[in-house]
Amino acid sequence: MTLLKSREAILFGAIALLVALVATRFPGFVVPSNLIAVFTDTSPLMILAIGQMVVILTRCIDLSVAANLALTGMVCAMINVAMPDLPIFVLICFAMVMGAALGAINGLLVWKLSIPPIVVTLGTMTIFRGVIFLLTDGKWINAHEMSASFTAFPRASLLGMPVLGWIAILVAIVMIVVMARTTLGRAIYAVGGNPHAAVYTGINVGRTQFLAFTISGMLAGLTGYLWIARYSVAYVDIAGGFELDVVAACVIGGISIAGGAGTVVGTLLGALFLGVVKNALPVVDISPFWQLAISGAAIIIAVAFNAQSGRSKGRIILKSAEHAQ
Amino acid sequence: MSMSQTTPRHIPDRLRSPMQARLMSWESLLLAVAVGIFILNTLASPYFLDAWNLSDATFNFTEKAMIAFAMALLIIAGEIDLSVASIIALASTAMGVAMEMGAGTPVLVLVGLATGMLCGAFNGALVTKLGLPSIVVTIGTMSLFRGLSYIILGDGAFRGYPADFAWFGQGYVFWVISVEFVIFALLAVVFGLLLHKTSFGRTVYAVGNNPTGALFSGIRVDRVKMILFLLTGLMSGLAAVCLTSRLGSTRPSIASGMELEVVTMVVLGGVNILGGSGSIPGVVIAAFVMGLVTFGLGLLNVPGIVMSIFIGLLLIGVIALPRLWSMWRKKRV
Amino acid sequence: MRNLGPQGADGSGDTPPVLTLDNITKVFPGVKALDGVRLDLYAGQVTALIGENGAGKSTVVKTLTGIYQPDGGQILLGGTPVPFATPQDAAKAGVTAIHQETVLFDELSVAENVFIGHAPKGRFGLIDTAAMYKKTGEILSSIGAKISPAVKLKDLSIASRHLVAIARALSVEAQVVIMDEPTAALSQTEIEELYELVDTLKAQGKAILFISHKFDEIFRIADRFTVFRDGQLVGAGIMNDVTEADLVKMMVGRSVDQLFPKREAEIGEDVLVVAGYSHPTEFEDINFTLRRGEILGFYGLVGAGRSEFMQSLIGITKPSKGAVRVGGDIRVIRSPAEAIKAGIVYVPEDRGKQGAILDMPIFQNVTLPSLHKTSNNGFVRMAEEFALAREYTERLDLRAASLDTNVGALSGGNQQKVVIAKWLATKPRVIILDEPTKGIDIGSKAAVHDFMSELAAQGLSVIMVSSEIPEIMGMSDRVIVMRDGRMVAELEGDALTPETLVRQAVGIRETGGDT
């Protein structure tokens, strides 16, 4: 029996149970349109969490994702104000490149200077936010300054679901393929699972971590545009503290902080769990102020669960014990 | 006949004197930075060298530094507590509840400290009893503790603390020397002695350098870690008392983001984020550096968010520059 | 000269070797791990690399796989020199290793483990999963392993993991396969299967380097041998030309009593009595009595459960059954701190991880378990610390620049002296030394042995875990042999011979001889 599969099943069960419980009192919660709304609302978290997952798998952590999102989003908004006619597609490409570049800064510091990832991203987190202020002088960019196409794109409906939701699905599919079917994906698991052995098999650990940060940055940049456009406002503190929700989604999704273990599907479920909680609370008339405590408790339960399933078995020397296993 | 008896060769205690070692240390570098910033500030603003202004400036770091002292020990021992700011929120909320129930100042202080200890015990138990990684545990409790505070307070606030409660955050012991500054200075001495002069301090280094080796050497590793989590909780409770007293009110968003500033202060102070090394004098100087930067830029009307760029650059720069320097030297050779 | 040289010993030098280590030297701080050694590997033949612990075998493996770069000499592949600057270079040249500790990835599937680094690519440069799983299945069935390619590695037994490692070696179509103690964790039937596998590899024309402690294995499977001692080549040739005794002589190279000046100590009363010590998976029913002034050897193959038992004796792991009596009191030892109180201390095999705190100075390492002695009301007294550290390190003839040097900067032998000094400073009743001379230079070895004798003479009881027969023979008053987690023999006096030790450790019957 593979524990990981069962773990995803448990998480899926928990989400289903949660939805069902809410539905018993408020059937309106489970109508397709609302479920789609919940999914769309959770999409930015899902995209960021997948990027974070890649980084955590390589035994690193990226605390700068929300600041990267805010900075890239702000720059996109400024470009839009300056050049309202620039096609959205170009802007999205720009957002991904810029986000990737910011992520690459983290990656380079970790790879070339061996600075612990938590220190690097703690630093870049504050720097990115500060840079937004330098760019804007603390001023907001509001909906009326943005072009209609800029704000409409993530909200445009395609087959009954906003583009934002589709992008999350697309990112998930691409990343499932990258993680399972590319050399890089396998290297990411190998580096986190057993860095020593990874070196033996000819994998460059630092370079793999660098690429993980770049991927995380790229997805943060993409989310930056989507976020700003969806809420039609850009300011310094946007998505403040969101990096912790992102890490929480990963931990709940079964990504081991020790690296090497976890899946894209688990991460998505972890993000969805948080998303469902957030959206269900107002429906069942529980104050939204409960949300923070609930996600905190969920993280602790999830990490305790991770540790239980991942407990290392001792060395088996007695032959009888080996057969009993 | 045995080698060990015939040739007892003398090994000196030390090669370099402690003085020499001190001159080459991280702390001296940091002190030079602090002095530099001080001079720059003096040149940049005529208001800088004012006793009351400088006194006000200390509030920028005293509360954070209280926590940073305990955090330094925790990080040296190879763990971390990211929930400290949330502990402040919960402790402050608990004090607010006690105040509403009519508690006087001594009880309020006790409630604050006890709540901090309880939170630290909770973190410590999860880490040592269940063997969970502290970084994730405390990201969880960070949400949990502040979440509890939000549940109790919502978007409301506690106001109306007793008048004598204000002493902790607004009182002065002597002339411009604030109560908070005195607490900070006393704690600096206490933690300095604890880490550098006691056998407990020695075990903290051993645990951080090599937990397995420490365990094999008969050190109760889990107990050391538990004590450090309790201490960090206690200091967060104390910071909550000071901050609440200074602000005169409690909101659930109190001290938000402070955990990162505390960690920054510790790392800037030369504590290795991976554990095993660091010193309290380093953290003290780092506290002054951060306070001076914030205050100096504030006098120049630079907004807080931009100051954070300097803090961020400082954090990465102080670690990156020595490494770049040694890489550059290696290339030349 | 005793250095025979490969061609000299080997009469049939008609086919040139596939791979040659020529005059390779590798130096580590304080130790010359390899000193101008030569090793030839031939296509379709198994070359056994034989030597005691610390002879340089693992350094050879790391040099061959590109992890270490030699300080002198060259590696010749088909006669031309090739630099193995990185593990990739070695892999490209067709050298692959199956390591002692199977180094693979728990969270990846069997097929991914087999093909990591060289997975078959399909469309868009993506990994062709179907082909990868199919090929893995083929390789696994070719070696008779009934393992599904899709299962995660963490769900496999140790033996199955080993087969995955072998499958990996086959998948890279290697010319040279290094098998480092491949049978250490295998059962008898699994070992038989491995032999067949090696025959298959030979038939495919691969050159195999086979590293093993077990003579029966070597005689069963090897075509050639190369013997190292203390980082030097002492002999090479064809298996048919030598006897077990010849090999042992080459390995040891000296008469046992010469190097081990064991002094007769007066053996006194019982100090430690262990009764029925058992653990669910690591060892079972360990019983013995240790007396004052005695050196009790624990012999066995690597992985026989000796270290695991010793670690439970000092409270690192909990036994499921059993009791200990120390100095007359029955004690429950739940932590190393309690063991120290009871007077039992342990010098572990893994010095860097368990023994010393490498990034802390010598004096602080020595005083770590005795801090209560060198401190007053919780405050440490530096002068007393230095005095204590000086007292014990000088007794052990430590060589160091100063007592505030970090232990990590010392040679292996001197690190070991610091660790022993640290434990002696606690004034123990029983000292357990786990592979006390592993990986340290000859000079330090002698000092450690000498000191061990002296300790016993002073009335300390010593338990010595060792895999080196000369050390066990030379130092012990009595020897307990462990195999597969159980005590299989207790030998002393005339019954204590190298042959009996090996037979008991390996598990061959008296009549068995060489199979």
C-alpha cells in the first residue's frame, strides 16, 4: 500500500466531507456555479503552491513568493497604464519572465553563495516589497486607470469557468508532466530525497535548486498579473502574508518539509482544502475570523500526520523480523 | 614503557589570545557598521544627536531584541520559532480579556507572561515530543495563535488598560532611560551570561552543532530544546506586556510581521541560521544597527517600507559579501 | 620488495585489462588513504579487492566513480588515461557501482531509480515512461527479481533494494561493475541468486570489482584478487594460485603479537551483567558478564547487530526485553545520560556524527559529558575545563596545535583520542569502544591499543567491537561472536583462533572449509 496515495485520498475525503457538511445546511454551496467560484477563488493559491512545492521538494523554502507576486503585478499594472494597447498575451509573458528573473535571484544566491534559502527569501521578500514602494511612492493603481482588457482577462468566462480557473488547471497539468516526465522533475525529487545519492547519479544539486526557485518565481509572476487584474487594484501590501498560506497549502497537501516527498495533486488538494474552508465559513455563518486559526490547526495536524507516515524504520538485522515486516 | 607515559607533549590552551579572536570577529565588523551608520546619521540630520530622539529610537528595537535574545539561543540549538509575533498577539489578547475582567497590573503582567510560556510549551511539545520540524510547526502555530486572537477580538480592540500598566512601555527609569531599555539591557546581560558562561549555554552550542553527538555525549537534547522554546515564549510574553503597555490597546493584528524582523536581527547578529554558532553581543549590536537604520531614515522622512529594503539588503549582504570576497580571493590564487 | 606488482604475480597477462588504476595516491589530512596503488580489472572476470577496514577499499571505489580525484597517478580505460573529474564522467566511461549502503531514492519508483540520469526520451524530450517501465521489467526479470517497476522504493525490503541497485548497474550498460559488500544484507538464498547474477554479468563480458570480507564468497566467485594493506598494494594475482591462508597473511602482513602488546591485567569481580537483551528488529537474547580489568571483544561481520546492541546498552534505543546489572545494582538505562551515571560509556564507530562535535574546540569536546565537574552553580570554569582536557589528552598523547583547535581540524586518529579522552574524563567503570581504530593511521592505532591495555590494567572493563581479526585476537581476553543479531559463540583461550572467528561470523560449519 502506498501511503502517499492514501494520504491524498484522506485529504480528498476531508474536503468532500467538509463540502457535504456545509451542503446539509446550505445546499446552495454545492451548486456547480458556486463550486466553480470556490475553485476560481482558490486558483492563485493553487498556482503559487505548486511553485512552492517544487522549491520545498529540493529541501529549500521560498518566502518571497507573495512579494514577487506583488512586485510583478504592480509592474504589469504600470505597464498597462503606460501602454494600454499592449496585448494581454505579451503582458502575461512579461509577467512570467519577470517573476522567473526574481526567482532566479533567490536561486543564484542559494546556488552560488550557499546562503540558506530561508535567509535569502526573507531578505528578498522585504526588498521586493520595498521596491514596489520606490516605484510607486506608495500610490495605488485603481481599476479606472487599468484598461478594460487588462482587468477582463482573468474574469472572462470560458465554458462556464473564468479564465483564472483554467489557467490553474493548465499550470497543474503542465507541472504534473514536468514533475513526472522530465529529467528536471526527477532530479528535483532526487535532490530532495537523497542529495548524496543525487551527486552519485550525476545530478547538480545547486543547479536543480536554482531551477526550482526560477519555476516558483515564474508562477509567482504569472499569479501577480492575474491577481492584480482580478481585483483591479495594485498597491504595496497586496497579498501580504500570503506566502504563509502557500506554505500551509503545501504542508497540508503532504509535501515533506524535509524534501523529496509530495505530489502536485496533493498540493492542489491542500490548497483546495484551505480554499473551501475560507469560502464555507461565511456561508455557515461562522465568523471569517476563524479562518486563520483553522488553517493553523490544519497545518499542525497535517505535519504531525506527515511525520507519522514517514517515520523511519530501524535497521532490520534479525531475519525473523524481516519476514514479519 | 607506554607511549602515553614517556612523551607527554605539551599542548597550549590557545594559539590566539581571546582579544585577538575578538578583533577578527563578526561582532567587530558589525560594530564598525553600527558606528558608520551612527556617523552617517549624525551628518545627515541635525536632529539625530538629541538625547530624547535617541531615546525614542530605542523603542524601534527593544521589544524585538527581547525576543531575539531567546530566539538566538533557539536558532543556535538548530530550531526556530516563527510564531513569536503571534504569541504577542495572543498574550496581548489574554491580557485584554483579563483587564475586562477587572485584573490589575500585576495580574495582567502575569497573564501575559504565562500565556507566552504556554504557547512556547505548545511549540516545544510538538517539536520534542512528536519530533516535528520546528519551521513548519511554528508556521502552523503562527496562524493558530493569531487566529485565536482574531476569534476573541474580531475586528474589535481592547482599550482602557490601567494607568499604572503604562509604566512598562511608556515609563522612564531615569532621565531619557526608558523602562523598556533597562529591561533590554538587563536581558542582554542575562542571556549573554546564560549562553556564554554557563554549562547550559555550552549544551546549546553542542546540540546545534551536532544533535546526535550531543545525545551520545549524555545531553538531554529534547529537554534543552523544550527549555529554549519556553524561554522564547516567555520573552514573547514579556514583549507583549511592553508593546501592549506602549500602545495602550490590543488589536489582533498587533506586532504582525515582527517574527521576520526578529529572525533578521538574529541572523544579522551573526547567528548561523543552520545552528551551532552565534553570540549575544552580536545580537545586541544587530539590534542597534537595525534601530539606527530605521531611526536615521525616519528622520530623513524615508518611509518604513523603504527602510525594509535596507534591512533586507543588509541581511543578504552581510552573509553574501564575505562569501563573495573569499570566492574572489580563491580565484586570484 | 613485498610489492609484487600486478604483472609479476599474474602469469597469464595475455588479455589487457579494461580498466587500470595506475600508481594512484590519495591523501587526506593526516592519512595517506592510497599510496601508489595499482588495480587491474579484466573483461569477463571478477577481481576481488581484499583488505582490512581502512585498507583503502572505499577510497578506491570513490576514485573509480569520480567522487574523489586522486592526488597522484592516473586511471587508464582501455590503455588511455581518462580523468574522472565528476561522477558523470565515470558513468559515461561505463563505470557503475553498487554501494555498501544502497544509495537510491525512497520516494521514486523502482523504474525511476533504475533509470535516473539516463531515462529513455520520447516525444518533446519527455521521459518515455512506458519504455522505461518495460525495460526495467525486462532487466528485473533477467535477474530473476519479482519486483514491480512501479512500486516506490521505500516500500521494498533491503534485499529488494539491492536488486534494484543491480538493475540500475545493468541499465547503464556498464563495462565495469563495482560491487561493494553486496551480500552484507542478504539472506543465504538471496546470496546464491546474486552469485548467479554475477555469472551472468561475467558472461556478458563485464569487468567486475568485487569487494568483500567473506572468504567463502571470494573463493566462490572471484577469478583474480588484489590485496591492499594500509593504503598500499601488497599482492595481486589469480585466485587458483592462492590459498585462504596466503590471503590472510597478505591482509594482515605481520604477526599478531608484534603489534598488540597486550599486558596481562588482573581480572576481578563482575562489573557488568547483561541478561536476555533483545530488540524487535536488531538483536536478540544477548547474555554476558564483563569483569573488572577485562577486555571483551565483539566480533562479527559488518551489520551483525553489534553496534546496535551497544547503542541500546547506553540508552540510545530501547530494548524490548532484558536487564543490566552494573556494579551490583540492576539498572534501567533509558538515555546516554543515565548510562554515564551508571558508569557505562560508548566510543562510537561514527566519529564525525556520534563521537565528536567537530565544529567545537578540543577542550569543550572533552568536558561535554563532565560539565557538572568543571562548572560551579551552572557557570563554566574555563581554567578547570582546560586542566581536565589537558590531563586526559596528554595521557593519550594527542597531537594538536592548541586545545582550542576545532576537533574537525584534527586527523582521524587524533579525533579518536579526543573522543576517548572525553569518556575517560567521566571516570567510567565500563568503556565500550566500537571499531576504535577504524580509518586511523598506524601510529594512532598503536597508541589506542596501548592505551586500551593500560586502562584494563588499571581496572577498567573494556568492550571492544571490532571487525579486524588481528585486533580482536591481539587485544581481547575473551570474544563474543555475533551473527544476524544473535550471539553465536563465546571464545577464549585455545578455542580463540582466527579460523573459528571467521567460521562463526560467516556461519559455515566446521567441516565447511572453503566451498
